Amino acid sequence: MKTTLSERDGNTVKLAVEVSTDELQEAFDDRLKHLSREVRIPGFRPGKAPVSMVRQRLGDETILVDAIEESMGGWFAQGAAELELEPVDRPQIDLETEMPELDKPLSFMATVTVMPELVLGEYKGVEAQKDPSEATDEEVDAQVDRLRNELAELRPVTERAAQMGDFVTADFHATLEGKAVEGLEATDFAFELGGNRMFSAIEGQLVGMNPGEEKTFPFELPEGFPDEMGGKSVDFTIALKEVKEKVLPGVSDQWASEVSEFATLLELRQEIRNRIGVAKAQSSDQLFRARAIKAAADNATIDLPDVVVREQAEELFADFARSIESQGGSIEGYAEVSGISVEQIIEDMKPTAANNVKTGLVLDAVAKAESVAATDEEVDAVIVQMAAVGKVDAKSFENRLRKTGRIQALRDQIVRDKAAEFIVTNAVAVQKAPKASTRKPSGPGPSATAASEPEASEPTTPEDA
């Protein structure tokens, strides 16, 4: 088979493909053999009629057309691979002759959109912001205060009115034109004033009331209230029964020993400081990694075809829909409640999709430039790890991956992860966000994608097969 690049206009290419008579004959014979197992001929059981009789009954023209239709995809893929092209959608095929013949080569033109060439920019030594990981005194104080609040004592208040921050117990009900409003009645309902468990307008009415007092006041129901009651004004009656104030324990060595395993407050604060530091260090490392990879991606140049971005956006949408369904909902319900159509959701996901595709291509290009590869030992280690997470036998899991053709995808992901690690290892950490790079990629290349792209996410291990 001969393949030549006939024409190129941006991301659209035309391939001129010529299939030899030997290859055409081979496709014809394979199709005839397959049809002979399906065609029913009187006097013969299915699949038992002589091939020559099946050929005579169907006719060479019909068989050849079927053979070409069945083989065209493979011929095109072979031709694209020979020219090292990466198609991103289905090709448009145009035969040069209306009726091909077995004894003549078959020629066709294939027009298809291909992945454009990515031009790497600076990826070694990119600057990325590195957040501090040390815990501040304010953060330690906040954790100590949180612990004090969790262990605070609630004491009844009798000598003053209710105020914000108090815990109250009340009965309440609402009526509209003398009829009770469903969902707006309760007995011994306990909540914190200012804790957002009750409407703020109602909390404001309770401030200044004393236990034993009752108050009725107009209250406008918020929009979205059930039974189309939103926006209507009801008569709201609330009876305050009890008020308690939060009394925080004093901070001392004794308190520290009572609430923790440490004998002194200093030891407790140091433990809190260490825990905050560990958490901040992990977060800082993850953000630095993402920022470094994004910086390398921002420095690269590529004009992504819309079909590629659309396909990735649809994959993101499918993941989003599965997430909603796993929680008992549906994407249709989400669209109805949010007022956003499915098409608009996909459209909104395109910037993230474009960033994901570009980042992946940049990692591939870095891997190629730095001769990064995945060893068999690394692939085996990941398979064992994935099998352990899924609690399945590693060998059986590997066989499943091979049968489904996902071993190569796993290897490709390892290479991308190693390329990402190369970028991060060689990145320069700065305390403040660096200015946007003005260095352009070397060599000619397509126009750059939008400058404001979402932050790149950290590459992940392939999902379970």
C-alpha cells in the first residue's frame, strides 16, 4: 500500500492512498470466506455451501464493495501511521473510481483532522510559587480555640436576655390566613443564635427576648420554599423556653492534660503546630507540582482542534454525570434545578478540557525530549499496587489489562507521571507567584491557546480496568 500526503491546511490533511491488487484480493477473499458462513443457499446447511457457489450467487461486485467498506478503516489507519499522523475524528473517504475492480489497484483520498504539532517552550527551570509550610501562631491559636469550643460548657442564663452566640430552646409555628404552614412548626427546637440553623430574620427577633416570652411577627418566606409558598408573608410565632451561654474553659497546663495526652500546654501547642505543618507541607507540595506543570504547559504552543476539546469535555461531563448518579441523583435533575442545559454544561467544561489535553500533550513532548520511558518493572509495580487497591489477584488483573489493551495506556500514564516529575524536580520555587513568562517557544508553530487556562491537575494513576 502506498500513502502520500496530498494536501495540508492547518489541522486538516488529505491522504492519497493506493491499495495494491494483492491487498485488494486478500480483502476480497477474507470477506467471501466470512459471507460463506452467513449466506443461506437452498440444499445446504448454513456455512456448508461451496465458496464458489456463494461467490456466484452474490457476485464479485457485491463482495468487493463489502470488502472495501470493511477494510477501509484499517487501510486508512495504516496510511496515517506510515505518515506519523494522529487523526482526531473520522475521515471523509472519496474513491477515485465509482466501481473498483479486483485486477486494478484501489485509489482513494482521505480527508481528516489531525492533532497539530505541539511546540515546547521552557520546561526546565520554570518558576512556580511555593507556599510556606510552617504553622503560624494564629493557626495554632485557632486550633486551640476550636478545641475549647468543642469542650465548652453550656450554662443556663436567667439574669439577661438572649444574645447572639447563645444556645436557645424554643417552640414555634407559622400560619397563613389562619392556617398552619407545613414545615414551619417545632417543639423544643434547640439551636445557636448566629449558627445558621434558623433564618437570620427569626434569629434577630429572638435577640433581646427572655425565657418564657412569646412573640408573633410577620415573616416573608424565602424563594424556593416548598408548595409555591416562596415570597409569601406568614405570621410567625415563637416562644422562647430556655437560654444557655457558652462558657469556654480556661487555657492552662491542667486543661491541656485533661483534653490530651500531653502534660503541659506548651507540649499540646507544639503537637498542634507539627500537625498543621505536615498538612500544609503536603498541600504546598501538591500546589507547587500543579503550578510547575501549568507553567510548562503555558509556555508551550498548540492550536487544539475543537473536535478534540469537545471530546474531552464530553468525557468530563460523563464523569460528572456518574458522580451525580452515585449520590442518587440524575444529570437531568441537576440541569433542571440549576437551570443550565446539558449542552451548556459541556460548553462550560471546554476550558478545563482544553487545559487537560494540552497538559497531557506537553508531558508527552517532555518525555520524548528527555527520553523518558517506563520500564517493565515499573509497569509491574503499578499493576501490583492497583490490584492491591482493588483486592484482586495481580496476575489475573494483569491478564485483564492485556486482553482489553490497557497495558499500553498504563505504560503511557507512567511516562507522563515521570515527565511531570522531571518538570517539578527542575522547577524553581518562589515565594510569590512569578510573572507570566515572555519567552516564546523556539521554531515555528501554530498560534497559542487562550492565556487564561485553569490550573493543571496532577497526573493520576490509570483507573481500574
